[in-house]
Amino acid sequence: MRIMSTSCICPVLVCLCFVQRCYGAAHHGSIKVTRNQTKHIEGETEVHHRPKRGWVWNQFFVLEEHLGPDPQYVGKLHSNSDKGDGSVKYILTGEGAGTIFIIDDTTGDIHSTKSLDREQKTHYVLHAQAIDRRTNKPLEPESEFIIKVQDINDNAPKFTDGPYIVTVPEMSEMGTSVLQVTATDADDPTYGNSARVVYSILQGQPYFSVDPKTGVIRTALHNMDREAREHYSVVVQAKDMAGQVGGLSGSTTVNITLTDVNDNPPRFPQKHYQLYVPESAQVGSAVGKIKANDADAGSNADMKYTIINGDGSGVFSISTDKETREGIISLKKPLNYEKKKSYTLNIEGANTHLDFRFSHLGPFKDVTMLKIIVGDVDEPPLFSMPSYVMEVYENAKIGTVVGTVAAQDPDSTNSLVRYFIDHNTEEDRYFIIDANTGTIKTAKIFDREETPWYNITVAASEIDNLGLLSHVPVDIRILDVNDNPPELAREYDVVVCENAKPGQVIQTVSATDKDNSANGPRFHYSLDEGLSLNPNFTLRNNEDNTASILTRRRRFSRTTQDVYYLPILISDSGIPSLSSSSTLTIRVCACERDGRVRTCHAEAFLSSAGLSTGALIAILLCVIILLAIVVLFITLRRSKKEPLIISEEDVRENVVTYDDEGGGEEDTEAFDITALRNPSAAEELKYRRDVRPDVMHTPRHQPSSSLNSIDVHEFIKQRLAEADLDPSVPPYDSIQTYAYEGHRSEAGSISSLDSVTTHSDQDYNYLGDWGPEFKKLAELYGEIESERTT
């Protein structure tokens, strides 16, 4: 089958269509269908040949955006089997078959019924088949072909990222690249010039240019100055069809800002400045400002101010305010109008960030001269010292001179000065000052041990101008005198053991003195000389401000004396020396061999146990309650008895429980044991106690002679027979137990029942040789032995 296309788009493409058809005719001519042939050649097997298709197919082209009233002709399908009699039916399937593309099933002509957009879909894949109209059988295999949508210039170029905001440094070289813009065209770039874009500048010349092919924007002028103009708005156009007439175009805006570089040096507006500063200005305070102008911005305008020379460089200093870029002039030393009335400063302002590309535009610094005029003011009095330190002894009398402060008027008038103390705190009232001379005296008696330092503030003013004040701090130290005797550092709890040895150290004591080291240590310890020699204890001075208490004799007894009192005399090293007497209380205690205290007396023992009287009473009550609970439990346990028969109605296989405790081996009345020792004790038939017989039988009595001679075995058999014949027993089994202990052993009984009547031959005299611990036991057994002998 042959596919014929008539895709002539316009007169311009007629030649292309003609060439296409010629090319197709030359290369896609009709191919005849031949049937399978079988040849039988001698020596060869049967060969099957695949049938060749009788189709000629190619790509179809359809013009996009067709707006004609009639369907657009696409092409024609033709099969070699088609003789033109209408027996062949053409069928079209695939993308858009029946909706977009329709086929004349008799002629094979294909038409497009809708306007197509190549930018939405570039091609359609369809399948064609020729079948016999009468039998509906395919004449040839199904074939696939493509219908391509042919592009027209219906899309204008677009800048997807615009508008643009970019920067470029000022003073850049001509041709410096700023930005590359790119426009996209949705048309087919492989067909014609519909997608071939050319760039141009509509606005922004002569400052910038654009490459027509690449879209790179560049500077077009030399030395573009930010200080002259900072912002530029450039409009760039992109046009397809290679910029030819009739092409579509799109545009975008590029906002370009020139960034600053350091191409402008700083400049002072004036070459000479004058500044007035009063002599009363405080040291460290700012007294003036100065500023140099810089047309640059940001860090390029940063600068530093310095004083390069001048007679005031040692009195004034300058610093830079980074926010305002101003030079701050400060006072380094006090001003005195009477000594110097003016100063001259040469101030330099220089950029801190230099760009050496523009060094030819420099120098990037400037110098100006500043004259400072010192103003005369009425100043307050000036003290001779910035602060004073004075001393006075404690216990000094009221009115004692502590020291003197001095101040004078610095002005040329030299007015008289008046002194007084600022009574801001209570300490200021402890001293008084002479208003004319500045002499400070005490107003109370001081105790160094209570307050060693006092801080006061003295003010001075001119007599004719009390509003001008100056102040000075005065620190007064209270000196020590020896007015406190030494005393023991703490209360000592001294213990001596009963087994102490002579010369044993039982305690080391130390002392304290409220006075300072000059009037306190070193301390001297001694026993009170006014008393007789102590026979029990002595004292040893350790020469390190401590003393040791030693024993004089070997043993102490609590029963004889449990507490001793030892007076100690302590002296300090002051002039004159002070002393005091303290008494140590020494308790006698019982100690272990290693010296640990075991107890001193009963009260101490109770105290060491750590139990109060209330705690002991609570423990005793708990013990009593526990004992009561135990006794009550045992009583209830013994009084509880089980019934002999569990149920009066049901007597089947009852287990009778006895919970009575016997009297032991000495209880011979509880059970007649002779019944087991001698079967003759059972004289008559005994009925069951748990049931009552319906018929009473007369008990059968055996002659006593037969009972005496009957054997236990025969006795048990007799009881078994009576139980079987007893009409009063229940109609089911009942257990009756009989036991026989047997005849008396010839070896005798080992029971302890009769042991109380026997006498032991044991001799307990050896207990007296075991020592005093067994003395009582030996006496007890000795009395028992003597009673037995008696």
C-alpha cells in the first residue's frame, strides 16, 4: 500500500513538498505482494519465505493552527490490493483517530478536523490496515505511521526570570559583564527561524549594551560614577525570526545599581576650627566634635581621626564614632585658666579601607587645625590630697585630734575656705571638724574590737560662694590598745579515765584574745599560784599558744570522786600584760583498754543511749501488748474443742477428730492400759457410741476362766465377728481399730515415769574445782547429794 501526502503548506514550501514527494517516489515505490512459494530442489529442504508488505508509508505533515472552514487534507493511504472497485476498506486507529483524524474507508484519504497546536503535542502515532470489505479479513498486516504537526511562528519569546535586579561596581571598565538574560521561544527550533531569537536594548543606551546572540549585558561607558548617578533601568527586547520584519518579540526590565568603591578621599569643610572649653570640664568628658566629609558609602567612607601635632596633644585626645563617623574630642588632663588659656591641635582624618586601583585620585586623608580656648570659671576649693588616711587610738578621750585636711581656692581671687563633714551616715557624727582650720577631732570613745575603721567625707567651699563644693574621702583607722584579757577558746569537756597513768595528756587547751597580734599572742599558761600544789593534775605550756593537761597519779575512782576542778591562769603578751583565770571541769569515766570512754555515770549512760523517758515507756507498752496478744491466742487455742460427730444426720464414713491433749507419761488415769496388756480386761460386748441399736441383745458373758486363757488374736477375731453380726451398724463399712502392745519386756522399761524413784550414783564434787563461776551449781548439787546420803 502506498501513502501519498499533499502537505503543501504555502507557496514558500511548494518546492519542499515537491522534493519530498519526489524523494518518496524514488525511495518508497510500490512493492508488490508475493505469496509464499515452495521449491523442491534436489538435495535441499523446503524453504518458507515471509510475505513482504505491499505498503509504502512515510511521515505525514499537518499544519498547526489551521483556521479554514474545511477539514485540512493530510494524505492518502493506498494498498496494492486495491483495484479501485471498492472491495478494499481502510481502517485508521491510534492517537486522535476518529476525533482529530478521519479517513475515507474507500479512497484512503485522511483529513484533520480540528486545529492543532504543536506546542501542546508535536506528533501523533496511528495504525492503518486494509481489509476485504466482503470478508472483513485483513489483506495486509497492520502498519504504523506518524503524523507530525508542522510549526508556524505563533509564540513570542518570553523572559521567564524577569524583571532582573543586578549590581555592578562603579568606575568599571567599558565592556564589563553585568548580566546574561535568556528568552525562550516555544516554537520549533529545528524548523525555520520561528525560534531563533535576537536581543536588543530598547532603553538604557548609551550606558549599557547587549550581545544580540547571547543576551549578555555589558557596560558601554568608561568610569561610570555612582556619586553622579546610582540607578539605571535597562529594557531588553528578544525578537524571533532572527529579528526580521514580522517576527514576534518580548521584553524585560533590568534594574542596575552601581555599587560604591573608595574613589573619593575625605575632606574637612574648613581648614581652621575654634572650640571653647571651660576650665571646669571634667577629665574624660567629651568637649567637642569634628567631622570630615566623604562622598563614598559604607565601609569606603570609614575613617580614623588622629592628633598629629600641637601643644594640646597631651591634654586632649580624639576618638572616632563609627556610627556618625565623627571625631570626638575628650579631655585627658584638668584645665587651668590661670596657667594656660589656649591650645592648638592639628587633626587628620584618613580612610581606613583603601583601594589601590584609585590611589591616583588621593591622597585619601585630610588635615585641619583646631584652636581650643580655655574659659575662666569660678572653681571650688582644691584639696591638697585626693584622699586622707588618719589614725587614732581606741579608748581616746573625746576631743582628741585625729588629723587635719587642707584646701585652697584655685582662682586668682584666693578666697577663704570653710570646712564641714557630710553627715550622710551615722559614722560621720562620731567626728567633728574645725570649719576654719580643717582639724578633725573625736566626738565619742571608740572600741577597736567593735569597729576598726571609719569612713567620712569632708567638704570645702568658698566663704563667699557656698554653692561651689569639693569633697575628699577621709579613712580613719582605730589603733589597738591592750584592753582585753585572753580567755579559753571554747568550753572544754575534759575526761580522765579510771585507769589513767601518771604523765598522761588528757586535754590540750588554747586561748583567744580580742586584741590584735601585738597585744594578744603569745599566751602563757599556768596553774593558779595562790592554791596549793594539785596532787591530781598538772599543766605544761607548749610554747605555741596551747597548753596540755597531764595526770599526776595512776588511778582514779568514780565512786570516790567523779568530778575535779582545775583553775588555769592565762596571760597575754601586751604591755601591760593582762590575764584571766578559767576553771576546767574534769570528769572521771570508765574507759576501754584502748582509751575509749565506756561510761562516766548512770546519767551519762542513759544519755549516750539516746533514748528519752517517753521512748522507753512506748517500747515497754509495745512489749506488754505483744505479750497480751500471745497469751490470748494460746488461751483461745486451748479452749477450742471439736464435736465428736460432725453431723447428726449424716453418719457415713465420718472421721471423728479428737484434739484433746493428754497428760503425758504421768497421766495414768486417762486410759486403762491393762486392756491392751491383758485381753481378759474386756468382759462384755460394747456397742457403738455413735448409733443406737434397734434391737437390744443381752450381753454374752464368757466364763472368767476362758477369758483368762484367750489369746489376743482370738480376742480380735471375736470382736470382728461381733461387729459383723451387730444389727445396729450402718449398711456400709465402718472401721474399728484394736491394738495390742504385747507382753512386758524382760529387759525392763526405759520410760522415765519411774525415774523419779531411782537414785543416781553420780558424784558432783568435781564441780567445786571448776572455779567461782560454777560455785553456785556445785553448792546446789552438793546439797542434793547430802540429802540423798541422809
